[in-house]
Amino acid sequence: MNFFQNNRTKIFLSSVIILSIVIPIFPYSNTNAETVAELKEQISETNQEKARIEAEIEKYKKELTEVGAEKDTLSNKIKSLEITQKKLSADISLTQNRISSASFSIAELTTEVKKTEKKIDNNNMAIAKTIRNINMTENVSFIETLLTKDSHDLWNEIGSLEQLQNGLRTNVSELQKEKERYLQQKIEQENKRKELLELQSELGDRKDIIDQNKKEQNSLLTETASKETEYKRILAEKESLRKKFEEELAEYENQIKYILNPSKLPPAGSGVLSWPLDTVFLTQKFGVTSFSGRLYTSGSHNGIDFRAAIGTRVLSAGDGVIVGTGDTDVQKGCYSYGKWVLVEHTNGLSTVYGHLSRIPDSVIPGKTVKAGDVIAYSGSTGYSTGPHLHLSVFAPGGVQIGRNVNSKYCKSVSIPLASPQAYLDPLLYL
């Protein structure tokens, strides 16, 4: 009797354990469900369209570079804004394309999840049926079995019971595999949904940038009355104000007390920071350069500059926290960073990103960011000779956000302030 009861008990307990590992099913409703083959075809078409749009964007980037190398005239400025507008429109099309691709991928994954759920349900049904069969035989005692069956039938039943156990083991193995596959599909699906939400947010940002670009073009035409002489006068005025502001800032920052502690710095060349752009083209280095004497009152550049068309994604150079954001353009004549973001990183360094066209609404002080997260879009705000990204790196504890209340040109705005000793060469850490 122990032989049959033990085996039956083991089978029953195994079945209970099997049922306990089955994961909950969360059905996903898709009223426009297509076949996997159709979805794959749609994904392929969106990828082809993506390649076409990317080629178009590259063409506009090349044109912007060529215009930027030409003499700074009103007509060239207008031409640059017009090409930028076309590029931004292409950027929007590309983002919409990526949204479509992500949507198709989610639909494909949803279909696969449904198939996996069905297989899991079938396994559950098979196990449930097996348990019912076992329960039916539980009421038959070992003595009754001996009395009602001959030895041949008895051993056949024992063999069937063993087959039943083997079948359950197979079901357990299959169920485990389907569970793992299901979980992986769900993770992929959630990641795609997250990507979709980020792309939709990015789409809104890009539309705002193109609106800003149109306003800038209209403002420029109104301000200059389409006259080259007026454009040159405005440029000269901006240059004069920029120099005066820089003199004020240099005088103020020289008064900030800061003692650099080299022991708190990450090792140079350690790559503790990552590049703030997807595509890197350095246009000006840190310190004294061939341009710094002409462009900066101090004769030294306090960061590095990258070529970046208006609307290019700006990425956090490392894990950290958003310390602050601002816009120096809110005070007329304050030709400084324009729109800026300051991040304090987990390794102690801080980075500021300047001349931005847009800062997403989600990028606020106190927000935690990871290396590579989009924190802004490049532009040409503040004092800028053309669209680019400025990056400064500061030693631990070396930068603060404040106002120079004695400033004639920028006392109404907050900006990152640091002692000259706190500025570091970003290329040492990238």
C-alpha cells in the first residue's frame, strides 16, 4: 500500500508545486491585432523610411556646416535658420518614424505574449486533468486493487502511473521554459513602452524647438528690417556687451575662495565622464587656444565646445543629480550661457551645459539622471557665434548657482559661478 500511496502523494504534491509556479496572466487588449508576419513587414518598411530620413538629416547637417563656415552676414544667418528649420522638421519625422517602429514592435511582442500565454494555459489544463485522474484513483485502496485486478493489469497500472509521473515532469520543464520566455517578452514589451513614452516626449520638445526657430527668424527680420548694416550694428553691440559681462564675471569669480584638493579628483584619463552628444565633433578645447584670445576677455576658454545643430540631443555626461537650470536670456543684454543645465555627478565632478535651445520640463532640480539620459537640446542661446554645445567641468564642491548682484548686465539671472581654480579640462575625464 505504501508503494501506491507514496507515488500518488508524490504526484499530487508535484502537481500542487507546478501550479504554484505558474505566473499570473495579465492579458493585453489589442483591438487591431495583426499577424506577426504583417507586423514584421511594417517594421521593415519603417526602418527603410528611417534610413531615408537619416540621409536627409545628414544632408542638412552638411549644409549647416558649410553655411557656418561662410562670412557672418544677415543673408547667411537667414539661410542657416531656414536650413535648421528643414532639419528640425526632418528630426520630427524621424522621431515619428521611431514611434511607429516602437508601436509595431509592441504589437509584435503582444502577439508573442498571447501565444505564450496560450501555451501556458494548455499546460495548466493538462496538469489539472492529470490531477483529476489521480484524485479519481485515490479512492481505490491498494487491497481493492489487488482483489479486483490480476497481476498483469496491476503492473500495467504501475507502468501507466510511472508514465504519468514522467509526463508531469515534462510539463514542469516546458512550463518553466514558457514562464522564462513569457517574462522576457514582458520585459521587452515594457522597455519598448518606456521608449515610446520617451519618444513622444521628445517629439513635443522638437516641435517646441522648431517654433522657437521660426520666432527667432521673424524677430531677426523685424529687428534688422532686412538690412545688412543694421545686422552688423546689432552684432557689434552684442559683442561689446558680452565683453563687459565677461569682465564683470571674471572679477567676481576671482573673489570666490576655493582651494583645489587634487586627492578628491578622479584620476585623469579615467573616462569617468561620457560624451554629451551622440556624435562628437570638437570645435574648441579648454584653456588658451587659437580662438580664446579673440573670443574671451580672460584669454582662456573655461570649457570645451562641440559642433551641434539646433535640436541635437544633449546627454548627461554621468550619473548624478540635476542641481539647477536657467536662462540668462531672460535679462536683455546678458550674453552668457543662455539656457543652461548643471549636474552634480556621483564621482564628485559637476558639469554645466550651455547655449541650449530647450530644456525638457522633466529636467528639474533634484531629479536623478543616468549617464546618457537626455537632459536638453543644443542651440545658440546666450552669446554664441553659432549653434554649438558648451561643456564645463568643475572640481568637487567648486561650483555654485548664484547671482552677481553688482552686475550691470546679468544681476537678475542665476548662473553657475566658480573660482578659476575649480574649472577643469573636460578632456581629462572624457
